[in-house]
Amino acid sequence: MKTPNPVDLLFADMDKLSPGDDSLSLYVLRSLPQHHFEVVVDAGCGAGRQTIVLANELGTPIQAVDSYQPFLNRLKRRAKENGLDHLVRMHCMDMKDIPSVFPTIDLLWAEGAAYNIGFANALTTWAKAIKPDGFAVVSELCWLREQIPDAVRKFFRSGYPDMQSVPQNIAVAEEAGYKIFNTYTLPKEAWMKDYYDVLEPRAKSLVNHSDVAVRDFAIETLEEIETFNVSEDSYGYVFYLLQRST
């Protein structure tokens, strides 16, 4: 009997695999000082919610990179359904290998994915491939204020111990060779709508699953949602709009 994949069970058919919002992705994209990019890479694209936004708005090929083929398969279907399959090109590969495959990038987009290889490491790695004056738009989980509830701090001590504040991340970006163009914080509703409001009942239905990995993943997900509910706006996703220094 095949062992169930916890990710596939919990995130089945979901467009959003992390907090996000099409209208905010579009707003951030339109806030860039230019609107034509020849080489666009969506790093850690997942099922491609934002990939569809990019392709639809820019009308140029989007190189969608993710290391999990089932997500790319879903993106392929969604691109076809939206009449964008001629613009979305899927690559099953590690984000750290992007510079060797795409050595000259005009716009690198990464929503909620950079942490997989470390925010600082991701920016440094990708800087090798982004053209001088090219752009990187990267969203990252950050501390938003100094006063953090004990339960929240405890959760992230194991969940994401490397999480930094916005000023710290700006310093990291500058050290990696970027100029800060702007920042935007993801609104609270972008966490709930079509994400936590879908995940919570699914996770509750899986806490008694026969497979221990599925149970653990469901319990961890519920802990994450509860942490968000008591967070008092102490953390969130922040978009960093970065321009590669010349």
C-alpha cells in the first residue's frame, strides 16, 4: 500500500500554498518602475497562483521553477485553463540552481519560497544571475514589531528560528548586492482567505489519520494557525522590491 503524502492530502487542489493574494501580487508588480522583462523566473512557484498573475499581466514567458513535480503538474493544468500555457514554462529543479540554468534574469519573483534555502543565501545565490539594474521581488516571513507574545516566539523557535525583522532583512539584501526599492506587508486577510480557512478544516479532519506523518503534519498546521490567531500582528509576510546594484 502506497504511503500517503501529507502535503498532497492537505493541499490537494488548493491554488494558494502559502499566504498571498492575486490583487497584491499584481499591485506589487505594477509598482515596479518598468513593465517589460525578457527573462522572468518565478522561483519556488508551487502550484503557480502568482505565476498566472505574472504571465497574464506581462504577456511574456514565465520560467516557473519548483522542486515538487505534482505542484508543477497542477500549474500546467491551470495555465492551460487560463489560456496561458504558451507562456508558462515549468522546470522541476532546486531554486539554488537557478543561476546555472538562467544566467541572465531581468525579473526574479519569489513569493513565500526563499526561506527554503535561507533568505540571505537565496538573495546571494540569485544575485549572480540577475542583470545589473534587474529586479528581484521576494516575500519573506518577518518580525513586524519588538513585542512578541510568548506563544508566538516559542512556535517560531522551532518553526523558523532564523526569522528576522524588516530592517535586518533590508541590511541582508543590501549586503547581497541589492538596492531597496520598496516594501509591502501582506494584509491579514491574505492569510485567511482561501488559505487558512481551507487548511484548518482539512487539518482537523486528518488529526486521526492512520499514517503518523499525516497526523503530525495536520497537528503542526493547526498549531501554526493558532499561532497566527494569537500573534497580535507580531509577524507577517513582507515583499521586498529589490534592484540589483550595478
